[in-house]
Amino acid sequence: MPTAAPPDLDTLALRLKALSDPLRLKILDRLRGGEHCVCELTDALGQSQSLLSFHLKTLKDAGFVSDRRDGRWMHYALNPEAMRDVEALLRSLGRRRSGRSRTPLRCA
């Protein structure tokens, strides 16, 4: 059976940090319904464009969203692959590593 690649813990930490804000979670929830421009998110979430742009950049840097420009507006879409990656990494942390000793180490 092939072994899975070790999780990229730096990427996981970046992504979990991006998910640690309630407004970012609300943005991701909105984007589950499809692509939205910042103006639509501003109206739907009752937040300023500058605040949403800040949070969208954080989500983009973590790989959760992609963007495209249409005239003066930026449109954002969810990257479901990033969500699956985080889910898989979290599941892997819950499993025991093969080949590891079950006997606890004793400190001197």
C-alpha cells in the first residue's frame, strides 16, 4: 500500500490561521454558492469594501479563493481543493503513524 506524503504543516498552519476569523468563514460560506464580486459581498455581509478586501486577500494567500478582474471589480470564487486538502490533513493528524512505537519514551 503506498504511503501518503507527509502533510505540509506550514501550509496547514497558514490555512488554519486564515480560517480562524468569523468574517472569513462567512465569506467562504457565501462563496460556496458561486463566484461573487466584492460589491455583492459588501451588501450581503454588511461590511466595508476595504475590510472585505483585506480578508479576501488573506483567504487568497492561504489558497482558499481565487480572483479575477472584470473592469473595476474583483470577483472571487472558492477553491474547493484547498478545503479538501485541509480536511485530509486534519484527518491524517488524527491517525496513528505506522511504525511508531506504542511504548512511551521515558525522560531522563
